[in-house]
Amino acid sequence: MSVAATNHLSAEATAPAPIASFRALRRNFGETIALADCSFAIEPGEIHALVGENGSGKSTLIKILSGILPQSGGELVWNGQVANFDNPRAAQKAGIATVFQETLVLDQLSVRDNVVLGLDHLFRRVLSNAEETRLVRQALDTIGMATLGTETPVAALSLAQRQGVTIARALLRPWRLLVLDESTSALDVDARDRLFEALRRFRAEGRSILFVSHRMDEILDIADRSTVLRSGRSVATLTRGQTSTETLLELMSTHEEAEAAEGAVAAKIRRAIGAPVFEAKRVAIRAESAAFDLTVRAGEIVGIAGLEGHGQVAFIEAIAGLRRPARGAVETERGAVTSFGNAARAGIAYLPRERKTEGIFAPLSVLDNLTIAALRRFSHFGLLAEARRRAEGARLIKQSHVVAPGLTAPVAALSGGNQQKVFLGRQLALRPRALVLNDPMRGVDLGAKQDIYKILEQFASDGGAVLLLSTELAELCLLCDRVAVFHNHALFAVIGRESLDAQALIAAMFGQAAAAGRQL
Amino acid sequence: MNWLRHRLDVLAPFAIAVGLFVVTAAVIPGYGNLVSIRSLLLLASLLGIASAGQTLTIIMGGIDLSVPAVIGLACVAFAVAFGQGVSPFIIGPAVIVAGIVIGAINGLISRTLRVSSLIVTLATSTIIYGAIWANTKGDNRGSVPDFVTDFVSVIGWTGPIPLPGSVILWILLVVVFVVLERRSVLGRWSYASGANPGAAELARIPSLLLWTVVFAISGGLSAVAGILLAGFSSAADPQVGDAYLFTTLSAVVIGGTPIIGGRGGYARTIAGCFIITELTMLLIGLGLDEAAQQVCLGILIVMLVAIYGRESHVRMQI
Amino acid sequence: MTLKIDRQAYYWPALFGFAILFFANFVANPIFVSHDNWRPVLLGAAPFIITTWAQTVPIMSGNGDLDLSVGPLAGLVNAIAAVTLPSLGLTDPFSMITIALGIGVASGLLNGFLVTIVRVQPIIATLGTFLTYQGLTLEVLPTAGGSAPPWMRVISGESFGVPGIVWVFVIIAVLWWLLGKTAYRRNLLAVGGDIRAAYTAGVNVTAVRIVAFVIAGVLASVTGLVFTATLGSADPTVGAPYILTSIAGVALGGVAFSGGRGGLLGAAAGGALLFLIENLFSLAQVSIYYIQIAYGSILLAALALNSITDRIRRRKAAAALV
Amino acid sequence: MKPWYVAMRAAVLLATAAFVLGLAGNSGKAANAPPAPAAAEQQTAMAKLPAETRPNYDHYWYFAPIYDNPYQNWTPPPPPWQLCFNDSMLGTSWRTDLYNELKKLNAQYHAAGLTKAEVLVTDSNNNINVQLTQFNNLHRQGCTVIFTIPSNPVGLCSGMHDAHEQGVLVITVQAAAECNDAINIGGNGYVAGKVLAQWVADAINHRGNVLILSGVPGISTTVSLEAGSKDVLAKYPEIRLVGTVYGFWNEATAKTEMVKWLATHPQKLDGIIAYGDMSVAADEALRQSGRPLAMQADGTNECAYIAYWHDKKLHSLSGNAGGGSMGYEAFLIAIKMLFGQKPIVNTIWMPPSVIDDARAAQLYQPSMTVTSTCWADPPDHHLIADSYFDQFFEGGKPVEPKPNP
């Protein structure tokens, strides 16, 4: 398939009839209902936002739309006819290209192989190597990654680039509806803007985009219409005029949560800053990059920001003892951090980024998932003091605001947000002096976010130290006492609360010293 | 109905085990009698003891193909040494320790190299067989103390209980294992690292220790099985364990512990052991010859797993 | 998928080991390389190599796929080719080869069906077929016997100036190379690398895995024909030993058991290694009791080597993610 | 779940079920005898043999064919001769004894400057394909004589043919080659099977249930033994052959299989025909299943059985050629041929060596226990007087020095 074909498609797509519409769509897994009643339509040539908390059914809807799951009831009407896609391939044939939340790429294969993957038949290839290379370049260019070598193995790519690959993969299909499920979370500001430009171009061509995001700014920025899902039901579809953060929050969250949100935003307790918990001394992330110091004290929340792949991840992993910095050392009052093990002994708990692959033990109970890291505390000669373990579990559930049917329920039955809170609770169970968090709010619904904010505030005001890496600037501004901004694998600026706002952060992330009100 | 679907994987094996017994008893005259039942119990217990370690390694996300080799080693070492006049109370423990060490090595290697324990244990077992031969030169003169033979005799008694010792040992083993799985640090760690190996290390689970210990347990129990089989055949025979390579595996999986790990448990393997033993008995009872027995066993294993041991579809993993 | 020298390639350790052992055999007994020795040596090595090839493809498709039935299937085909077909008067090359390969395809479809559609864990599914085939072999051929039709000298003897078995290797290699030109290789590596990625991208993962098992079945049945040619007869026990050697060969060949990495070159070297070790010991008159010890140790060494190279690879990747 | 999918799975399950039942139905009928040659052919074959030895060749085709001497035009090379042993599985004491005997005798002739110092040996761990490669290696390593125990009678033929053509003497020991490229020395499994069965039949007064406790299914030894036994049992209408259990010549397997079999076959068992080293296991299985012991004949001469026999005051019959003895007889044939004597046929068989109660008493020594794995051979390792073989040979020089077992 080539660009000509896609133009041809878009030409006929200018018909008024909706390109896709859902009629009372329903899906349940056993007793649990993931999608109760979802009805709305996507017009040709519109960018349609789909908003809702995790567990509100967005992902399920998208899986049905892209042929991964069959629906349990209701109708999916595609281009005028009722459609049932048996598998992703069928959906793609029909003209639906999906970018999933998870960056599903193949490390061993080259960028080109990753992007064109699935176009081929079992044996027959539809494109020559030359054509493939050309189209892949083209697709990557639309998200500003034209520089990416088409033959480089994906193993050597940064997370942002990997997500770029998945997006390019979708763009390469001859699509009439592009589905983006939280696909911009890992992209840096620059790449995201390029993507949005492209989306607007596609819209102009009369093609449609279904866009899922937890970032209000993004939704307000590009969505023509927004459909809100709440607990598996489509509660409203707003036009651009009607859309505003407040109304969306109102619609997607039950009232308490909305208030809680404002509450948290309002709350800004001053905390007592205590002694240093850990200090990065003359640390250099790469051999060639500049060394720097950073001290985190009891009772403060220090943010970490930076464009994807500028060394901030490596830095917090060094703090957590997962890797050694090129130069320098991480000091605590219980000695230097040299390994993941002794970081724990020094009281540093680390929350990895990928909940699914690095965090949750799906078949195990909530209790196990909470206490697994701290089991030794409850063991006499290897046997568990179950009563004490359960007590601790109950305490952790309260402390981390987990909503669960019970301690023994399998954690897989919980919503994504609650799983994330369980995951965080596991770190709290270690009774750490410092929490090192790698983007804990990534792809978490608002309610859960608010809870996590509270947990962190509480932890800090109890005299703990928090090092929070986040890709959401608003969040950093909201929570942090200071934000350390990374640029080119080195600490570029530390922005104190007084001058802390999105503009300052962005400026610093792009390495503009003056604008950042730089202070080191 | 829904409840049933959820419980199916737990109930089905036991239901089938009972069903098989009833069917066999109906088809084959005199199968219901006491001796037959005791034979069944004895053979199942031998398989059960050999499968215990296998179950735990599989839950943890590993697999132990060295079970037969360790059984063979233990059998030969025990019988030969006793034949040369070494006290069974010295050689017995020594053999079990050897099994534990071999297991520990399996775990250590698989974990430090991060390679499939399937292939590692395959390698170690070839080494073990080689070692047995190199030492015995194929000439295994050995004998077994009577109390071991009685321990695994169909009509053996354990004190006042009309069951051979190995059956009692099996029952104890089940209790110990269920506690180990549910109520011990080791058990929970095993399930966790089987469920999500990527997360285990980050959840502060000492994987190297865990793998070493679990494989050591497997090795030790294989050694025990080896000693029992030495008693059963009252001879030193390196090949004695061969039958247990695939039967232990089938018992675990048919019992309902998926090979991918993180789920299941030893309680289910009990059902697996009975099913396997009953199946072979039924086929022999029907007068099937060697060839037909193999064919049927093959088909039935697959059918049983197909009924309730199925893996989830890709679409459910996304 | 171009033919360029890749210094990172998975197969170098295997080829290196192969070279060393080849030389060792030569030293142990110079006859080893004498021209009239090629044919028996290659015929001896063939089952090791071809069954390893058969095992490689399912293992490359990942998800715990492996085929325990390759050995017994080879045995079954051996029995059918040497006993059943002659008794039916089918001894011409065409019908024998088509039927043999047909059996291979059927077996592959069965294994693939059980693994992908019935979704039984591969190790159990193929354990089932493995037992079944062994039983069927004994039904067909209770005791060793039967005979190979004359045309099979093309394989067992010399043809076109080289041992006929060489042509079997060449044909398989060429077909595999051609397969690499198609989309299948990419699909296979994708499914092996991460089945979820492949599935969402629109790859027909079920078909890919089934085809992998079919290839395994076909190669196994080729081994069966080679047995028939080499032995000039059939033996019901001939296949079984090659289950474990094929798995070991795959490991020696540096093919990743997690799937997504490997190929027939490394596998061939791995399979040949096993044969060379074996051969070396019998040439050097080292007490046979030590062969197995050597097997195991070398296998462990190979695993260590592979995992080290792997770790280096991974560290590079991690550095890139900084 | 789509209907076609359900239908497909149902179909598969039904098919397999039907298959299982089908097997259960027709199993056991898996009769597995090589086709008997035409009567005329049998007579010409038998005619080649010395008259008094013919009974030893009864139903010879189960185990080996009878041809004219393939080495008729073979002229032995000048000494020193290189002796080689191509074994299929050196992992049993029987095979080790045989190998040691060959080494011992070879040393004697090496002292006389007639043979090389070493006996080259290979072991294929029962992998016929590997054994063939090793066989080929051996004859390229300059062996004059290759003693071999092929794991099947046909698999090595291509190698034997090459070796034969290049003037290497191939001798199969207690086994056979279907092709006429080797000299076969040993005993006739069919006859042994007959003798054991006949004793059991008589011991139970030609009435009752008999079980065959066999070795490894599908190898020619087992097949010929079973054939012999079955033919005898068939003569007695009141004897029922109630089953065949395969113990793989392995106590553990034998006992396990027996226990399973007994548990599923309640009927009385009167006689057991065992093919070696498994009857002790059978007795234990019976005893532990609370069954009366059965009349047993066991084709073995293992010390363990002799001791058991003595301890339990059994009435039984057994018999077998120990590895050491077979080694001697094989070596004798080889050396005769190396001295230019020519056999009249390719297959040289001895009468079955039978151990009855009296003979067992003689063979018993206090050193023997129920677990010793030695072989109760005649002290002089002569299964039969050397003169027995003279009737098979013609021409050549007398062997000098004589081998001293």
C-alpha cells in the first residue's frame, strides 16, 4: 500500500455519515463488567477525544474497536455496516490503525522491521526493502523522528523513540481512523507537538482520530469533540465549545473525587525540612557529561524533570542503586549506595515505571502484592506470622487509599489506579526514609492521582524524603518543593518553589538558562 | 455455571481421578479390592514424592529435568554403599545431601546464567549419568536394607496403620508442602517470581537464593525417591528413574499447575499422580500391549490438559 | 535480511567450537578427513544436525514452543518408509518422499493445532504426540527390520562426486535461505520476540506458530528418510535419543530459548558439535563413560558463553536507554 | 466461541476417543514375527548344518539367517592382528565381563606376538545410528577383527558390507546380522524360549494361567524368545497365556509393571516365563500383592538368581551364557578363522545352556547373595567343549597357542 491509496481512501471519506459508531456496546469478563453501555459516533475528519478514569472502559472499547476483543453485546458500526473484527489484522484491513498504551516493540528487530510489521502476509511481502525504507522514513518524519536510522535495532532506542516506532507503525497502515491510546505519555514536548501538527493535517484530509489521554491540556488543545466514559458508560459527548477541565472532571468523576481534587490542589502545607537523607556527590551520568551535586532532605519532595532521554532516568536509577553513575557517588548516613540491596538497607525504596512488567504479580492476592518485598519482617524461621502480616496489609491498604474487595482478592481484579496504589503501598511497607518514584502517575486516572498526591504529602510531612520523576509538569509544580531539571545527561537547573511553573520547567528542559531562572 | 468455570481447573483433576477409579473398578473385575487400592496408593506415592520438587520448581517458573538422574544416582549410591557394608544411616543422609547439592547447583547455574533451567538440568543430568557409569563401570553390585524394602512394600504396615511407609511419608509431605506454599516466605516468593519474573528482583526477592533453595529441595526429594526406589526394586539401577522424567511433569501439569508458573500447587499434583497411575493401570487392565499403552497415554495426557489446563489467548495478555 | 557478516551474530561461538572440535577429531585420527571417510561421518552427523534444525524453528517462535516429538516422528517415518510403504508396493522416490513429508506436515499441523488452538502448553502437547508416535512405531514395526529401496543409495552413497547426504543438507539450506527472503522469517522473529507486539501489529501469530511446527515436522520426517537410507532398514528405537540431543544442539547453536533469536547456521554447528564430541571420544578410545560428562560440561560451557554475550548485548541496550 | 471452533474441538475429541477404543479393541494382536522362509528354503539351509547341531537351529529365522560362509575366499592378514569390540551398550556387567574376557585373551596372544596390545572398543549407548558410525570408524582404524553386538540385526549391514569387502572379519556375539557379511556366534533365542516355556508348562501340569515377563519390546532377542515360548504354550489347550509384561531387564520396571498388572488381573497366576534377571522382582510383586507364588523359569544365570534359588529352595529352571563365556567362545571362533580355518556357515549356534535344580546347586557358592551381579558361568568358561565347533570348520591350521580362559 502506498500514499496514493490512502489519499484515495480519504477522498471518499468525506461523506457525512459517521465513520464509526458504537451502539450500546457491552463487554464483561466473568462477573466484572468492563464496558456497560457505550454509545457514540466518530465523524469523518474529526479528532475525537475519549476521556475517563482508568477502569472506565476506554481500553476495553479500544480493544473491541481494533479487533482484539469481541464485544459481549451491542453493535459496532463501521463505515455504514455492522462490523465484528476477529483480530487486529481484520480491523486494520477495514482501515482502523491503533497505537496502544503499552509500547509494543521488538528489541531484536530493526526500526524498519518493527514499523512495517504486520503489513506482510504469512509468506508474501507487500513491499520491497526500498519502498519499506522510504515509507518508514516518511512515517517517522511526521513525528519528527526522521533522523532515526531505519536499520538500527530497536534495542538501542529510548522509550520515546520506541513509542515513536509504534506510532509510525500505525501511520503506515492505510487508515481512516487512527486510535491513540495514551500514546503520547512517553513523548517529549517537541515530538508531541510534531504529532499534533500531523493529526491536524490528517483531520484536514478528512480522516478521523480517536484520542485517549489523561492530560486535560492535550484534550483541550486538539480535540474537536470529547466523549466521557464513567464506569463503562458513555455519559456525554461535548463539542469543543462545551469542553473545559471543570466540566470534564465533573462528568468523569463522582462528586467527592472532584472536590478531593480541588482540595488537594488547594492544600499546600509547609513541611519542616530536616537533615539530608541522601546526597549525590560529584555524580556524572555519563563519562563525558558534567558532574553535579544534589541533596534531598527529610520532609521535602524533590521533582525530577527533563526531556525523554536526557539522563534523569539514569540518575534516579543510580539513587535506587540499580546502576552505578559514571563518576561520583550517592551518599547516605548509612553509607554509600552501591547496589539495589544496600540502597534498601539505607532506607531508599524505589518504584519502577512499568507497573505491568516490573510491578504487579497478577495472580497473587492484594496482601501478597503489598507485603512481598517486606516478607522477612513477618517471618519466624521462614514461616509467616499471618495475623501480623494481615494487620500490616490492612494498615497499608488504608495508608495508600486502596479500594479492594478484600486482602485475599487477586490484585488483577483491581483497576489500574488501585493496582498502582498497591504497588506504591509495597514500597511503603519497607518503611523507607526516602521514596524514589519513576513516573508514578503515568497512565493513572484522576482519582488515583489525587490519592497518590495525598500519600506523598503524608509521607513527606511524616519526615520522609521523596524524589519524584514525572513527565507531567503540572503535577511537579503542584507537589514539589524543588524540581531538578536535566539536560544533556546532567543537572541543568534546580527550580525552587517561588519560581516554579510550567514555563520555567519547559525552558530549563530545553536548556534555556536565562528563562529557567537557573540556580545551582 | 460461572462459579464452576472458575473452579474447574481445581475440581476437574480430582473429579477425573475419582471417575477413573470408578470406571476402572467397573471395567476390571477385582480392581476394587484392597490389594489393588494399596498398590495404587504405593505407586502413586512414589510418583508423588518424585513430583513434589518438580511442582515447586514449576510454580517458581523453572523446570527440573534432572529428577531421573538424581533418582538413579541416589538409588545406585545407596544400594552399592550398603552392599559394601556402609550403615544406611550414614549413606542415606549422605545421598540426600548429595541430591540437595546437585539441586542447589542447578538453581545457581540457571539463575546466574539466566538460561532456561530446562536446558541446564538437562546438562547436569547427562553429567550425573556419566558420573554414575564412570564409577560403577556398569557393574552395580548392591543391596538394600529390609526396612527400606518394607517401607515401599505394597502390603507394608506403618505401626498400626495398614499402609506402607512411603504412603505415610507422602501424606506428611503434602501437609508440609501446603504449609510451605501458603504460609512460608519461600512459598510466597516462589509464586511471585513465577508470576512475574521481571518484577521479582525489584520486589526485593533474592532470586538467586530462592532458585538455589527450591532446586535444592527438588534435588533432595529426588534423592529420597531414589532411595525408596532402590528399596522397591531391591537393586542398584541407574536407569530406575527414567520413567519419572515425563510422568512427574505430566502429574504436575495434569494436576493443574501450569508450566508457566505462578499458579497451582502441590495439593493439585496429588490428583495428577493418581490420574497418571490409574491411567496406566486401566490400560494394562484392558490388556493393551506396550505400544497401545503409549499411544493412549499420549493422547489422554493431551486431552486432560486440553480440558482444563489451557493457556490464555494472546488477546487476553494485552 | 541481507547476507552481510555480522560480528554480533549469535552463531559465532558455535562455529568456533565446531572448528575446534573438528580439528580435535583430525588430531585424534587423521583418517577423519580422508575422502572415503566423509560419507560415513556425514551420514552419522546428519540425524544430529537435521533434528536440531527441526527443533530450532519452534524454539525460535518463542512462547515456550518446543517439539519433543521430532525424534519419535523421525522413528515413525523410518518405520513407515522401510516397512509399511514397501508392503504397499510404494517404493518409488516420488511417492515415498511425498508420503514421508506428508506425514511430517500432518504431524506439524497436529502439534501446531494443539499448541495454538487447543492451547496446551507446548512441552505437554508434544510430549503427548511423542508418546503417541513411539507407540505407533511399535505397532507398525514391533522389531527392527524392513529394507530401504535401491534409489536411497542417492542419499547413502555418493552422487555427483560428493556424498549424497550433502545434497540433502544443501536443499534444506537453500529452502531456508529462500524462506528468509519471504516475510515468514520476520514474522517468526516477531512472534518469538513478543507475541503481543506481533499480534497487535496484525501478524497472524497462530499461523506463524503452526508453520513453525510444520517445518519441524517436515525436517523430522526428512531425518526419518535419512535413517532409512543410512541403516538400510528401520529400528523402532532409533528416534528417541534425538529428542534431548536436538534440544542440546539448539542450545549449543546459540539459539535463544526465549525465542526471537537464532537460525539454521548456528543450529547446524550445534548439532554437529554433539556428533563431533561423540566421535572424538570413540576415535580417541577415551572410556565411553566420560562421553556424557563431556556432553554436559560442554553444554554448560556453551550456555555460559551465550548468556555472557547476551548480557553484553543487553548492557549496550541499557546504555542506549540512559 | 465460534460454532466451527466448537465443532472442530468436538470432532478432535471424538476422533481421539474412537482411536483409543479402537486400539484397546485390536491390541495384543500386534503379532510380530519375521515371515517364515519357504519349506524348501528351510531345508536347504538346514542341510548345510552338521546333523547333530540342527535342533539348535529350530525356527532359526526368528533370530538369524543361515548362509554359506561369507568369508570363504577370505585370507587372514599376517599378524599382529588388531582386535576391536563394537558394542551397543557397555553399561551392564554382562557386557563388561565379555569385554574383559576379550582383553584377557588378547593379552595372551599379544604376548605371543600375534595381536596388538589394545582391544579398540566403542559404545553407542543403544543408538544404532551412532553404532554404525563407530563401526565405520573402527574398520578405518585398521581392525583385523571386529566383534560386535549390534542393537539390531539389520542396522549395521552397510558398515559390515564395507568391512567385509575390505577384508575385515566381522563377528556378532550373542546377536545376529541379517546380511551375509558377518559370522554370528551365540545361541538361538527361539530354542531358549521353548525350553523355558516347556519347563513351566510341565511344572504346572499343562493346565492354568501363564504370564510372560519379557525384556525390551521390539528387539529380535525378545521377539524370538516370545515366539518360542508361545509356540510351546499353544500346544496345551488348557494353558492360557494371560499376558505379556515388559520389564526391560530392569528390576524396578519389572516390579512396577508386575504390581500394576497384578492389581488389574485378579485371576490366579500359575506360571511365569521370565527372560532374565526379573523373576526375583516378579516374586516380590506377587508376595506383596498377597498372591501365591507361581512356577517360574527365568532365562538367566546371574549369581543373584542362583543365590535366591538356593536361599528359597526354589524349584525352577534357568540358563544363559554369561558374558565371560560368550567372550571366550567368540574369541575362539575368531582365532580359528585367523588361523585359516573356514566355517561352513555364517551362523554358529550352541545348544541352550540350561540350569536345573541340580546344576544350580553345583553352581552355588556361599559368596553369592541375592544382590551380587556376577554370572554363574562354568568355572572354565567353556559353555561347551571346544570340539563342538570343529564340526563347523574345515581346513586351516590348528590354533596355537590355545586360548586359555
